[in-house]
Amino acid sequence: MAFEKLFEPIKIGDVEISNRIAVSPMNMTFSTQDGYATDQNIAWHARRAKGGFGLIITDAIIATRLAAPFVFHRNLYLYDESFIPGLNRIVEAVHNFGAKIFAQLSIGFGRQGHALDGSKPYAPSQIPMEIDIEKTPKGLMERVYLIRGRTDPRGEIPREMTIEEILSEEQRFAEACGRAIIAGFDGIEIHAPHGYLEHQFLSPRSNRRTDLYGGPLENRMRFIVEVTQHALMVVKKAVPVGVRISADEHMPQGFTLDEVKVVVKKLQDLGISYLNLSDGSYEALKYFFPESMDHVENHLLKEAKEIKKVLDIPVITPSVHDPIIAERAIKEGETDMISLGRQAIADPDWPNKVREGNVDKIRRCTRDWICLIRALLGLYPRCSVNPEVGFEEQNPELFPNKRKGAAMPSSFVKWQQS
Ligand SMILES: Cc1cc2nc3c(=O)[nH]c(=O)nc-3n(C[C@H](O)[C@H](O)[C@H](O)COP(=O)(O)O)c2cc1C
């Protein structure tokens, strides 16, 4: 079978991507404890670019100083300029193999945060998250709790964010977008899915505020709208800005697909260039991490199709691991691009194998959760079918030994001139 649609180039804003296959954003916890990029971060992304992915979306990079202490174990940071050189090395290593790379920037974990020094996480309201074990893939959280010695699926009770903090965080986030451009990223993705801070504001389940940021949808979406407006104002079209959002919360009192359609339409009207879809949250984990190997009934493609009815910008849909389904979904207009998360861990050469007609040689993800459980416990992820995971830095071919293309990233020049 020829996979013509999968290998058709696509434009996101002004950025041309050579095919429709992206690496899903994944925090592989390869950074240093204080958020700097390591050789392993660089080699990890470069290896996927070498394997033929047209677009790499980075791990969630923590954009603000306030958010930084609340990560699970390790994340990349960008709350000041000291983080730019390491991120720039990731960009250059990816460009060396001809792929584009977008920075996923996070404004924070909200009530999902856990500070090692015992300080309280902050959130829209003082409501802890509550994981629904029935909506968790079999064996996943049970095993994490077993090791952590916890049985309670409730998170910490957060403190309520002040209006001053909300406004200041929006500003700080926008400043990090400027740093991402200087680091040379081809695009910026606002990280708003999976129960993190913007998601918490959007959800009547976690947002019980009585001020301008709580109540009707117009108020609950104010935070994500303002974060996007501030980001777009700083970026000034130098690079495309997109948003990642969960299509549905799948929880009692949670937001619904119909509400998300209103939100994403508003974000498109503001000027975002693409939408990266996801689903659920840590409370309803099986939507966020589809359990089944059978993607014929992929619920995310159904949601993407619904969402595309209100959008003109490209939509990226995760968890479509089967190239035949991916090709059909793009051909039939259900999605514009697909992304691979765990499947990109299992086989970084998925795109090249599909393009070369070697579909039968793809090393399939077995959904045994080794990658995620290890990341949640602070260990480097490993993969039971790909022994190279976590050791990519030992391959010298993944590091550029001479610069290709212009000496200065074109996005930076564009930004300077805007
Ligand atoms: C180890 C790991 C880390 C992840 N980190 C992020 C992240 O930083 N940002 C994000 O938006 N999604 C993150 N995800 C979710 C993935 O982007 C993706 O949506 C999810 O794995 C489902 O896609 P899949 O079925 O292809 O794995 C992570 C997933 C894994 C396995």
C-alpha cells in the first residue's frame, strides 16, 4: 500500500512539515534535576528526527519560575535565559535530520503538582484531583501506588490562585515564548490538556471561583484565552502557536466536547495556527492513554472529526499507531496529522519503515506501561521492545558536527523584524 497522504507535506502557519507524522510531546525525564537539557534529551529527539518524523513536539517545558518546583520528578525549564543554550542544542540536532521542532510550553501543573519541599500546589480552587480507578488502564496506577505506599487516589488540596498570580503567570508564560523563539524552535505549543492548570480553569469540576475566572464557560475559558492572547502578542507571527487540549473530560461535572468546540473556535479566532488534540486527564487516564491495541475504534479520531467541523486550522490526533488507519483518517479528513507517543518510544523508525514499505518490520508498542511507570517514579523510561531507549546519547551520529542552513534561526530573524 502506498501511504501518499501520510507523506504529503503540510503547512502549519508558515512552517512546512515534510509529512503528517509527529512525535507526541513526552516528558521522558531526561533533563537535569534543575531543568537543563542533557545530551540524552538532545539525542532522544534527534533519533526520532533521523527516523523520519516530520515534526517533533518537545516534552512539556515548564515556562514559569512559580510552576517549576511542582513537577513530578524532572522536566525541562525555560523560566529564564540560562535554559536557552541547552534547548538550542536540541533544536539544532533535530534540524540536522530535516525535521521541524515545536516547543511545548507548560504554565504549570496546578493541583496535579507535588512540591518536594512540601509547599502547597496552587490551582483555580481548593479542590484536589480524584483519580477514578475504573477509568484507569488496568494495572497502571495500582502499581504506582503500590510502590509509593499510597492507596488514596486523591491528590493534595491546593491553595486558590490570586488574580495577581493569574495575571503575572500569563505575562511570565509569554516571556518564555520569546525565549523559545531565540532557542530556534519552529513553533510553540501551549500545553493545556490532561488536567493541568488551564484544563483546571476550564473545568467546572475543579474551578468553583466566583470571580471573572469561574462560573459560565466564558469565564472558565478566560485563563486559556488570556494565556493565548499574551503568547500571540509576544510571538508576533514569527512562529506558529498551537494549543494542546483534551477533547472531553469524561468525568462528572467535567467539561464536555461541546464546550471544547466553543473554546477551540475562540482560540482559532484569536490566531492559533493548529490544534493538538488529546483526551481525559489523570482522573480519567484511559482516555489520555488509550489502552487498546485496536485502533479501529480510536475514540480520539471520532472526537477529532467532530472538532474539525468548527475549525479550519490543522488538527493533530495522537494514538493512531496503525499506518493503514492513519492514511485512511487523513484521506477522509478526520485529522490532518497523526502523532505517535508510546509507539515512537517503541520504534523511532516508524515513519521510514512505512515510507519504505516495511510496515511488517515496525516494532509494535505492547502497552505494558514500563515507559510511563518508570517516568512517574522518577526513573529514565525504558521500553521492553526497544533496548535503545534512554541510551541514545551514546550514538555520536545523533549530534550535529557542523551547522546546516542559516547561521541564525529564521524564526529569530523574523521576530527581530516584526
Ligand atoms: C512517558 C510519557 C510522557 C508524556 N509526557 C507528556 C507531555 O509532556 N506533554 C503532553 O502533552 N503529553 C505527554 N504524554 C502523552 C502523550 O503525548 C500522548 O498523548 C499519549 O502517550 C497517548 O498517545 P500514545 O497512545 O501514542 O502513547 C506523555 C506520554 C508518555 C508515555
